[in-house]
Amino acid sequence: MAEAEGGGIDPMSQFKIEPIAGTLEQGQIAFTNSSIWMLLTLALVWLFMIGGMKRELVPGRWQLAVESVTGFIDNMLTSNIGPAGKKYVPYIFTIFIFILFANLLGLLPIGFTGIHPFTVTSHILITGVMAVMSFSIVLAVGFWKHKLKFFTLFVPHGTPLPMVPLLFVIELVSFMVRPFSLALRLFIAMTAGHVLLKVFASFVISGINAGPEIGLLVAVPSFLLMLFVSALELLICAIQAYVFALLSALYINDAENLH
Amino acid sequence: MEVEAARLIGAGLAAIGAGAAAAGVGYIWGSFLQGALRNPEAADGEQARLYIGFAVTELLGLIAAVIGFILLFG
């Protein structure tokens, strides 16, 4: 965390993108700290999967862990989409496990000088690309499978005729907002949680700097609260990954089955 | 200086939205628990719906937080 001009600690500087190789000028491609943490996520996911894909007849603990995650996603898709959901397992699984690992990696409580955990999912660019991918799949599947009948998605069954234009507009807007809400939810949940943690961390630091009495009064409760918020954030990491996967599955269900 | 003050007040007012969303999320989980305690066998089947409701409600609180961030740091 960098010192802001006011002498306080700026909780937003943890989200700053710093180039490692190349520059951040327009039209340039740079290798940044975001890229490093994405590669780290990829490496960890790869390690996790490779350890559990030995296909032993009697699965060990590791294989059981991997199989429970794949089984979880598989279950979610079959119960939400039906038998047609099988073919979306790879995509939803990729999204889920990438978000989960990126969220958890960003929460690592390590910090050396200049190096700190960077939460990849705390940038709307990254969550936005994932949301647009989900949305494109919905559009592509919907128009491929139902052609122009896909537009009946915007008119629920049994709508009285005078209400059709109004409902069509409302449903269209709610449909078009989906990628934004999908991206915004993950990005803000991560950003807000990390800002909260860093604000408490700055309370601890300035409390200790202010002397023993204030330190005891402010720093110790802040530290305890930070512990609980960290535990809560672990839960939020998993929930947000789950919600992203679940909502993607529901949107795909709309395209696959209309309603 | 008045613009600065208005910005800070606005950011504080945006926090009301987060509190309102907290009430909504609490209502959702509370209702789920009530239903789940009355019919524990049906609880597992409704978990997906629980999380959808939670996500949709939580988003509104998060949007309030965004507005606060924009006012504070934007």
C-alpha cells in the first residue's frame, strides 16, 4: 500500500496495474502484475487438475477433490438446463474454477516490498470479458437453435395482447443488462472486500503508530475484525464464483429451452 | 471546498443503499431458513434459487458501493 498525499494509506493503490515488461502507453502490449497473477492462477488450476486426472479405479484424496468439483458443476448444469446442459460443462467449469482460484489467490495475506497479491477479478475488464463470453454463448445458442423464435423469450406465455409491447421492452432491457450485472457483481464484490480489508489494515497501522493507549483501543479490535472479515471474504470468494457460474447456466438455459 | 464536502456527503448517503440491501439479503436468508426448518427435505432443492435471489439483491447494495467509490475516488 502506498502513502497517499494526505499522509494516510490509500486503499485503492492495491488495484493499480503496474507494467513489468513493456509500457502502459496506448497501443502497446505490456506484461503487467495482472498478467503474472493470471498465469499463477492458470498454473495452480493446471496443477490441481493434473493431480486429479490420473483416472485411477480407486480414487485417492486428490482425485476425489477434483471429481467433486466437476461433479458439482455437472450437477448444477443438469438440474438447471436438463440433459442438454452436458455440453456446457467445460465452459462453466472453466469460468468457475478460474474465478475461484483468482479470488482466493488475491486474498493471500503475503506482501513483500513492491510485490503484493493482485486480485485479477477486481478489474471490470476481466470480469467484463468473461460476462461477454457468457452472453455471446447465450445469443449464439439462442439464435442457432431457435432462429427468430428466440425473440419469444421476451414475451412470457399468456401475456394479454395490449401488454405485449410494454413487456417486450422491459424484458429486452432486463436481457441486455445481464452481461453488465454479471460483470459488475463479481468486480465490485472483490473490490469492496479488499478495500474493506485494507481500510482495517490501515486502522491497525495508524493505531499502533499513535501510541500504546490508542493502539490497544483501535488496533486490537480492528485486527480481530480483520480476521473475521478475512474469513467472510473466503466465503464471498466461493459464493461469487458459484453465482457467476450459476447465473451463466441460467442464462444459457433461457437460450436452450426458451420458456 | 463545498464541492468536496458535497462529494463526501454523497458518498455517505450512498452507504444507505448498502444498508438497505443488507436488510434485503437478511430477509432472503431468514426466509430460506424458516422454510428450511419447516421442511428440511425440500431445502437442498431450493438452494440454487436462494443464491439467485441473494445475487440479485446483493447487486443493488454493490451498486450503491460503486457510487460511493466513484464519489470518493473517481
